[in-house]
Amino acid sequence: METAASSKFDSVRRITVERWRDGTALAGMDDVAAEVPVALEYNGISHAVMLASPADLEDFALGFSLTEGILAHPGELYDMDVVESDDGIQVQMRISGERFACLKEHRRSMAGRTGCGLCGAETLKQVFRPLPPVPPSTRLAPQSLHAALRELQAHQQLQQITGATHAAAWVDGEGDVTCLREDVGRHNALDKLIGALAARRTDFSTGGILVTSRASYEMVHKTASVGAGLIAAISAPTALAIRVAEELNVTLVGFVRNGGHAVYSNPQRLL
């Protein structure tokens, strides 16, 4: 029932729907969030295919590369092209030879493994890429987090239109939302935000991350991987997320809503 007015890779697609209200069927239109296969390629080799919103893919590719340890810093990404095809979108990246060699070695070590089924890991230690604890960073007032949350909705354009996307926002030391990215996937939204901030050479010690989702261990790990010291979520964290946050010296805040919140680890960054 999709109309022909939209591009295949628009972030929002308009479709016809049948709504029921008070026992009556009404024909109408609805704006829905697009979800597109996105292949991330490094030096001609496809590494991962993700389902993502087709916006801000340059930010997504850079953020994913950094948070997954494929790149150590943005300067190791030499070139990037976003190429559309009938089946989806390819993000073709050219990275340094040293980082590409590390990526190929990692791919070989994962090949053929069986076990827990999580990223090819056989033991819990293999799940986590070792990271150093995050050093001390800017402290935020709790009121700043809640002010940022109130500001958040005005920046969530896809959410306002479709009601189907997550957001990840950067909150500076004054509590202002200075950057926000959206995606149908919460991890993708965070990678897009980190990529956008990294491209701007943002100092990740000067603020914190606010996400409109629960806080899983991956979200905490991605936050720590770039040296950000605080992640706050409007929903709950998992027990593993709390453990990772404690080990990596990340301040983890949950249930940021209605003027309240809960601090699960390293409260020293909140005034």
C-alpha cells in the first residue's frame, strides 16, 4: 500500500492505512520510519550489514568504526563513499593499512567459532574489547540532565513524525543539547552521535550522553570507548551494563524522567 511519492531511501515513508476509531474504519495516511540494510565496507571488504535509518550514514560509519575498535581515531579514516543499490546502501570506507590489518586478523579469529552465540565469543572475557577506565571528566548538575531531557523532544524530528525512532544526544557542561542523532535502532543512534561528535573533534570529557532507551552493556561500552564519562537513559539499565560502568569508571544514570533519576555507578560526575 506504499505510495510512489517517496524515494526508496528516504528516512520517512508515507503509506495508506486503515484506522479504527469508535467502531468505524477510516482510511488515511501515515508517516513511518524507514529501515534500510546498510553494509559497512572497509578497503573493499564487507564487514557488517546493519538495519538502520538511512540518514546521517557518514556519522554512523565513523561512530561504529570507533566504538567497535576498528579505528582508534578519526584520522585513520581516509575516505568514505555512500553508494545506493537496489538492495540497500553501501558505505565504502578506506582506512589505514595498519587498522585494516588488525581488522582482517580479528575476522580470522572469529571465523568458525561456536559457543555462546554473542559476536562469536566463546567466553565472557571475549565479549568485551578491553578498555582503560575513563578518566575524570566534567561534572553535570542533575538539573542539567532534566533540562536537557525537556529540550530533547524539540530536536527529535523523526520521532515527532513517525513515533518509531530512538535518539542519542550530547549534553554539554551547561546542560544544553548541542548534537542529536536519531535511528530506528538505539545502538545506531548512539554510533551516529559519536561519529558526528568525533568528526567535529569534540572533547568527550566535557559533557555526557542522554539516550531515549534502556541502557545495555553495549551502550555503556560504546560510551567508554570514546572517553565519555556519563551516559543517562530514560529507561532502565541492565545488570551487566552496571557492572561494565563500574569497571570502566562510567557514570550510569537510569530512569531520567519526571524530574527524577537513579544513579547506578560512579556518582561523582553529578554535582
